[in-house]
Amino acid sequence: MKAKARAADIKKIVENFLISGEVETSGLNYGSGHINDTYCLNNKQPLEPDYLLQRINHHVFKDVLALTDNIYLVLNYLKNKIQHLPHSDLQVLELIPAKNKMLYHKDEDGNYWRMYVFIKGSKSFDIVETEQQAEEGGRAFGQFQALLSDMNASLLSETIVDFHNILFRLDNFTKALKENKAGRAATVQHEVDFILARVAQMRRIYDMGQQGLLPKRITHNDTKFNNILFNQDDKAICIIDLDTVMPGYIAYDFGDAIRTIINTAAEDEADLSKIKLNVPLFEAYTKGYLAEAGKFLTVEEVKSLLLGVFLLPYMQAVRFLTDYLEGDHYFKIAYPEHNLVRTKAQLHLLKQLEEHEAQLLEIISTYSIYQLK
Ligand code: ADP
Ligand code: GN1
Ligand code: MG
């Protein structure tokens, strides 16, 4: 019943976009994102494209116009660059204009919607299956950063201010702990201690940035592996989910990708014994990434990559736990303890990454032109 009502709502939203053909929708959510809502719209006319409709979470992305401008500028820049690349399989997302001539539609309830062409025959992976996929993914994100490395970063707005600033995240965490809005603080002492014991180590990228050792570049900032589309031959063909493309440090992108690649289990695995490191996948991603990004990275940036590998699961745990303490208002949850389960899974992953530090550094050194040790 609910899905039907939703499908009817979506039909009404779709009427506001300049699409070809006629689409149908089940009204069911597509993909596994924690913030926006995504719907796949199949075209009844087989020669016309399918579409992907998204409701942008405007509680998280407060300036949808600035966000859309960022995406538009980046897509155009990439499109121009890719046209001049020999033998590239890469595609860029194509935004569908709304009838109001904007690239989004605001409905009467104040929700913001946008539409992309659905890239035919593509797939994404929540969990990486093969080394080929990991290496391809590394190449794709490396190339994404490389292609944008000469774009003027000041053209882009910060869609979420301090998004990957760990001091800001820890500040919010400490506040949430003190305020204890959901009455859960007493139950998470073990996780709190684990987090607080690592503050000095985890602020190192921030400090390197402050000391002028790391340049701000245009980065993706949500390099979960499922934000790469693959074709049926497992070739990476498109980087998606561009809401957080803005100036940042490259180690954030590397670390967030590794967070989702090296983990043999899901981000929210409740059985911690299933969370293990798949080091060959780490090596494959690093190889692909440095084959592309190695062309422009400085030695300090390459040194920062491993710091990013530790920082991103840590920051993710801090963010999940903050949300748990505040009563789950940010990330979508499927059950009451979901954010706590996610926190424990990220911290478990981090512990194992720490135990393998020397091995991971060795691998990064192997594929870097710089002497790292
Ligand atoms: P979210 O912010 O919710 O993660 P995404 O933009 O990543 O939203 O989209 C969710 C999923 O939808 C992706 O993981 C991917 O599988 C699929 N997807 C997104 N954009 C496209 C597209 N243009 N063509 C085909 N599939 C897409
Ligand atoms: C959110 O929307 P989604 O699922 O791609 C979050 C990311 C987190 C991720 C954790 C805007 O991304 O920062 O890394 O969940 N996006 C935002 O899975 O907060
Ligand atoms: Mg996504």
C-alpha cells in the first residue's frame, strides 16, 4: 500500500522534468545510501533512457543551489577533459533539467529532487569481490582526482562545512556525550575510551594541512566503493554521488575508499568475527590509484595516505556514535541500535588496520615513486 502511494507521488515529481519517453516506477528505494532517497525509473519506451530520481536531503545539504552548481561545474569540466582522452571508457553523469530550467525541482512540501540519466548496463558493489574490481576502482578515483587537479578549487562551495575536519567531528562527539539526549552515554564507555585514546594520532592530517604540508585539492569526499559504476566486464566507467565534491585532502578519499574495500564484511556487520582485512584488495586498489594519482601527488601527500586509512574508519565511527548519542537524526537506520553496531564495526576494522600498519605501508611504498620509510 505504502509503495503504491509513493509511486503516485513520484509520478507527480517526474512530470516536472524534461524526460524522453514515459517512465514507470515501483516507488521502492534504490541503492543503499544513508542520506538521499534514490528511485530507478524504467522507461516504457525501450529506445529511450531509464532515469534515476533522487530526493536530496536538504537537512544535510542545506544549500541545494550551491550543491547543484558544484556538480554542474565538475561534470562539465570532466566532460571536456574526457573528450580529449584517447581510448577512455569513462562516462560522466548527465543531469536532466527540470521544466523550471533549473537542474532540480522543489516540490510543494519543500523537498528537492534531481534526475540523472541511468547508465545502462552498469552495476555497483557494496562489497568488493575481486582484485580486478579493486584495481579498476583505484584507477577510477585516481583519474577522477587527476582530471580535476587543474580545476580552480575556489569555484566550488563547501557543501558541508568541516565535513572531514576531525577536530570538528570530535567536538560534536564530546558535546553529544555531555548532553546525552538519547540517554545512551553510559552504555558506550568502551567505545568512548577507544576513541579518546587516539585523538593525537587522528589529528595528524589536520595538523599537516595547517602546517602547509598538504594542498587542498578537489576531492570526492564520499569514495565508498559503491560510488563507482562498473560495466558488465567489471571495468569502472563512472564516478557517481557527487554531492560532497569540494576542496579537501586526497588522503580522505583514499582512506574512505579503503575503508569499504579492505573490509571483508558490510559496514554494519554485527558479527565482529566476520570483519577481516582483505590485504590483496588493498594492494590492488593502491596499485590502480597510484598508477593515476601518482602523477601529481607530492611526497607528503603520499605519506598521508596511510594516515587516511586509519582516520576514515575512525571518523566514521565518531560520526555514527555521535548520531547514536543524539538519537539517530542524521544517518538512516533500519533498527534502534544500528548506529551503535556501525560504530563497533568501524572500530573493529580500525583495530585490525592498526595491527597491519607495517604491511600496508610496505604496499604503498611499492607502488609509489617516493621513498617513504
Ligand atoms: P546515495 O547518495 O544514496 O548513495 P547514489 O548517487 O550513490 O546515492 O546512488 C545510489 C545507487 O544508485 C548507486 O550506488 C548506484 O548503484 C546507482 N546509481 C546512481 N547513479 C546512477 C546512474 N547514473 N546510473 C546507474 N546507476 C546509478
Ligand atoms: C553517507 O549517502 P551515502 O550513504 O553515500 C555519508 C558519508 C558516509 C557514509 C557512510 C553526506 O554517504 O559521509 O561516509 O554515509 N554522507 C554524508 O556509509 O554524510
Ligand atoms: Mg552513493
